Amino acid sequence: MKISKPLFIISLLSGCIVFNASAQDKWDLRRCVEYALAHNISVLQTDVQARVAEVNEKQTRWSQYPNADFSTNTGLQWGRSIDPTTNQFTSNQLLYQGYSLNAGITVFNWHRIRNNIIAADLNSDAAKMDVDKIKNDISLTVATYYLQVLLAYQQIIIAEQQMKLTLSQLDVVRKKVNAGAVPELDALTIEGQYATDSANYITARATADQNLLQLKQVLNIDAGQFFDIALPPVEQIPVEPILQLQPETVFQIAIQNQPAQKANLLRIKSLEASLRSSRAAMYPTISVGGSLGTNFSSADKKVTGVTVTGLKANGDLVTVGGTQYPVFTPDGYVTQSKKTFSERWDGWGLQMNNNFRQSLGFSISVPINSSGQAKFNYQRSKLDLKNAELTRSLADQTLKNDIYKAYYNASAALEKFHAAQKTYEINKKAFEFAKKRDELGLLNSFDYLTIQNNMNRSQYDMTSAQFDYVFKMKVLEFYKGQGIKL
């Protein structure tokens, strides 16, 4: 008998796909996890947030050091203005320059700065724990999709074996039909089964492609790039005995080691420090400060000569020997000219030295009423701390429920796998008997296919149950802090 052209193409394509996949680089789970931790966008975003928290912590730490500012200015002024060196009004155009250095430090503010530093430092540590948490979550997600791809590949193998069995049976039945031993209906029935097996094979490959695409998405690998995984036998995947994964024991380990729990505890301690800081804001602050400064100014004109034309009484009188005499002042005029740019800087050093000034003082700032800002900030800090404590309690409760649920799921999956394994062994033995009877002509094709399909289905169920059990055990191992190992 000739195999139909579409089925022949499917078989040929299957061989080509397997050959090409084997010729390419295969990724094991460790490589997938390491790549995901380095390229997954969620991990990268959380890492950026952790670095922002670290920058905030450094900035807060700098608040304990003195503040210092230096400034200088140089320019021209004209019109009616104040001479910066004499504080007198003038109408001359002036060239001016000044220097100023100011510094100050908080001497005591009831440990507000210290508590702010403690809070920022703990927040930075909590952000780092968030990075560890997202890495754990991504590792578990990668392992999930990795196992799904493994299961899909196993189902492809099973579907391919089923196709080969059916094709082999079809060859035998076709010979019997040609010899007149069995009716043509038997051959048509098996051809229909072969078409069904082919459809199942195509479905299995499509499922594997979809699962592989999901894994590539988690790894942040371009969808068009070739990617395939290594295929470790599921029997060789190390699984810790379930007796060593009792839920209460796992929970006690997880609550101490899981990054999410560590982050919650760090944030509570950070909010406790913030609470102390907000309370300190309601008390006086003592500060010390000082400054240094000097300036220089120069008019745009210079005196080039003085001409005296005579004397004139200025209206004042002076008494000498009982006789009053008028006071005379010289009368004349002054000639001026524009200074050159270099002349404007004459006397710069002398003025800078003569105008040098210093100051030193301390201040006490007493908060009286600023719209209740300090008071209500303190109340908000207490509520934030209470909310963080409730969040931690809820997270711990959720973690415990998840661990117990994972334990019960793993126990059920183990029992289901044992049952499916036993069912497969029975159906496999039944198929072996059916095959012998069929070779002796004691079994019709319909019964043979029914027994073969039962074996096939039970093999599918056993494989699925085995991977389900392995994954649920890996979840328990993950909570115990053993990481993800395949």
C-alpha cells in the first residue's frame, strides 16, 4: 500500500526537524536561568529601582556633613544704584566683583538625621532583597516553562512512536487484505487511525512551539531567533523525598530565608527609624553657620586735574577772639576722563583686603505651627508602620498557605503519578498480548486499535503526571531555599 502524500510529508518533516534541532546549540536549565536573570526586563527594572534606593541612601548619608556654598559675581551697573563697597547711592557706571563662602551644620536635632540615614540604609537593603525576590520568581517561572517544553517534547516522542506503531500495523494489515485474509475495512480503519495519530503529532509539535515561545519571552530572546533546550530524561531529574519537605519545616526555613520576608522585615525597621525621625521634627534644631566675603567696585571715570578759580564764603562762621569770621572754600572745577579697562581694576587687591568680612553664629529653630506638618507627618509615620506590620503578617500567612498547598499538591501529584504509572504498565501489557493475538489472526483491527489507544492515552497521562509531580516537588524545594535544579 502507498502512504498518502500529506502523511509522508509529515513523517519526512519530522525527521528533518529532529535532525536540525540536534545540530543546533541546546540550552540547559542553568543556562536559561542565568540568561533570564541577566536579560529579563522585570529583573532589570527591579535592579534599577534598587540602585535608585542606593543613591537615595548615599544622599541621605551626606546630610550629616556641613553645607557649603561658594559664589562669585562680576558685572557692570549704571544709572542710580548703590555702590557695593560703600553702600552709598551713585550715578556713576561701576565695575563690581564679589566673592562669598557660606557654610553651616546642624549640631543637634534629636537624632533626626541619624534616623533618616538608618531608614534610607534599610530601604536600600530591602530594595536589594526585592531584586533577589524577582530573581527567584523568574527562576521558578523559567523552570515552569522549561518543564512544559520538556513535557511537550515527550508528547511529541510518544505521538511519533504511535505513528510508527500504526504505520507498522497498517503494513501488516494491508498484506493480509491483499492475501484476502481480512476485509478492506480493517485497512481503512487503521488508515483513519494513522491520520488521527498524525494530527496528534502535529498538535504536540504546535504545543511545543507555543511553550518554547513562552520560554523565549521570559528569557527576553527575540521570537525569530533559533532557540532549543536540552532534554534531560525526566527520570534523572533529582527530586528530594517528600518526607524531607514537611510543610511546617519548610515554612520555618522559608520565613527566615525568602527574600520577600527579609524585605518586609527591613521595611518595618526602616519605618521605625522614620517614625523616630518624624517625632524629632517636632523638637528644636540647633545649627551653627559662618560666612566669608569680600567685594570690589570701580567707577568708570578718573580725575585728571583740579583748577582753583578763587575762594567763596560757604555760609559758615568761625569765632576768633570774640570776633566772627566767614569761612571760605576754594572755588573751581575738576576735570575727569574715562578709565581704560585695565585702569578699572586698579586697587583690586587693596579693596578685596579692606572689604574682607567674616561671620560666625548659631541658630535655634523651634517649630511652633507650620500647618501641623510635623504633627501629622508623625501620625502618618505611625500608620505607615502599622500598615507595614500588617503587610508582613499577611505575606507570612500567604507564604504558609502556599507552602501547605504546594505540599498537598505534591502529595496528590505523587499518588496520581503512581496510579498513572500502574495504569500504563497494565495497558502496555494488554497491548503486548493484543499484538500477539493480532499476529495470530485472533483479534480484529477495531479491538486492536482500542487497546493501542488505551496504552497511548495512559502513556500520555503518566508522562503528564510525572512532570506535574516533578514541578510541584521543585516548588517545595524552592521554598526550602534549595533553588531550582533539573
